[in-house]
Amino acid sequence: MPRTLISLGSINADFQVRLNQAPGSQETLLAHGLHRLSGGKAANTAYLGALFGHRSVLVGRVGADDLADQALEPLRKVGVCLEAVTHAPGASTAVSMIAVPATGKKQIILANEANDRWDAMARERLSHAVSAAALPALLVLDYEIPAEVVRLAIEAAYQRGLPVVLDPSFPERVERGLMSKVRALTPNAEEAAALLGLVVDTEQEAGKAAKALRELGAAIGVVKLPDGGCVLACDDGVFRVPSNGQPAVDATGAGDAFTGTFAIALLEGLAPLEAALWGSAAANLAVTTFGSQPAYQGREPVKALAEQLRHGVTRLHE
């Protein structure tokens, strides 16, 4: 049965190149394989919502420029509803410049531009998207937009009884008082460390961080790990969900693949551990080729890999 995924947050035009040397190894590096793509956390989760067969509604801001077409056309083609995407006068569409070395561990420079330019009309479109969404629905969002816009969305979803999945990037923008109205928090290890003031370098430290996310008020805490697995804390305990161990070709968008697919699984009524398996499977599949949205795979490949990962799940001592 189709459900509604509302994705709020960053929408970017991605410019990605490949490098033979690590970024920073010298002043000028020779790159190759330039790709112009669609990206941004909200754009990526919205793409996944449509790919999984749901009503997928994207809410965000782009500029009145040709970069907006680059950012939005792949979403339009896959069936994402773009009625709540508005244009920010005088601002460029956000640009993400991505360098991918041979290790696949990308480095990103983000010019946030229109993502941070919200006016009254954009806020009104957001409120309507939440209040008018066909049920059942879930809101997935990030902090790559102004904090007051995130607050408006979480409050509107809470009043309507919609579950919320929050990717707390950028962690310095997070308003802790809202976390009791969030069902799940999905930072990566670096973001969790910044948000919580903890060291998150080991599996056990990730488990403590996942529990600390619940102490902020969220029902579910997830720490996404660099290898594509995660640590999950929920009412049933604390669990380590493994990766499949496959080397990354390009890690761009893998975290968004996790958050989007995890949110879709919760929207479909799956238990938190099952949702974490789906998320880790999606993240592992996403690193097998270049780009974010072009690398995303649909329901059947995700479910198949999730079944394989299930055998490696361990319960962490609390």
C-alpha cells in the first residue's frame, strides 16, 4: 500500500570528480570523470521514497537558475512530487563539490545558498505539505536548512501525529528541546560525537552514543558507522548491525541511503532492528558505484542484502 514520505532539507546540484591522489596532498590536483548530478539529503531521501513505490513529497529551496534543473530533473523523472519546492529570489541553488579518491572516501565542500533562504511562502508550502499529506505518512528531515524551519516542521508533524526521522546534520544547529518529538535520530559517528560531546571511535562507544541519543528524547537512536553498518538503540536493546565488508567505490550519499531507507521501513511499519537492517543494506549497496541517486537500488536488492546482514547482528552489552 503506498504511503507518504515527506522529505525536508537540502537540495543540491552536485559536481563530482575522481582523484588519483588524496585531497590535500598538494595544492593542485588533476581530476577526471566530472559528473553533474542531483544531490542533497532531502533530495536523496525523496528519490528513495519514489524508488520504493511511495508518494514522495520533497520540501525545500532552490535558486532561480539553471542549477535548479540539474538538482530537480532526476527527481521529477522518478516521480517525486515537487510542488513544495520553492525558488529563493537572488540566491543560487546549493552546490556540492565532491572529490572522490581511489579509497572511495569522498570529501565535500557545500555552498548551502538557497537551502538557507526561507521566506513566508516557503514556510507556508512546508506547513501545507505536512498538514495535507495523505496518511499514513512520515517526515524525514535534516538540519542543512535553518533551525527555525526544522522546528516548524517537527511541531507540525507532532501535532498531526506523524513520526519524524531526523538526520542531525549540521549537529551545531540541533535544538535539543525538540528531540522528544522525534521518533528516530540517525547521525553518523562524527555527528554523534559533536552532538553528544562523546568520543565515538569504537563499537562500544557507538553503543553508548546510540543510548545517549535516546536520552535526548528520541525513541530510537542510530549511529551510522564508517563501514556501512550501524549501532541501534531502541526499546529492545542495543544492537550492532554489520556491513557486508565490500570496499567502497564512492561513499557519496551512503548515509542518506541509510536514513531514507530506514525511514521508509519505519513508514511501512517495520520494527527498528528490521529498519536498521534495511538502512545498512541500502548504504552498502550505495557505495558500489559513483554518485548518490544513480547508485541507489530498490526494494528487492535491499531486502536480499538485509537478509544476509541479519546473520551478523549482535547484541551489545548495556
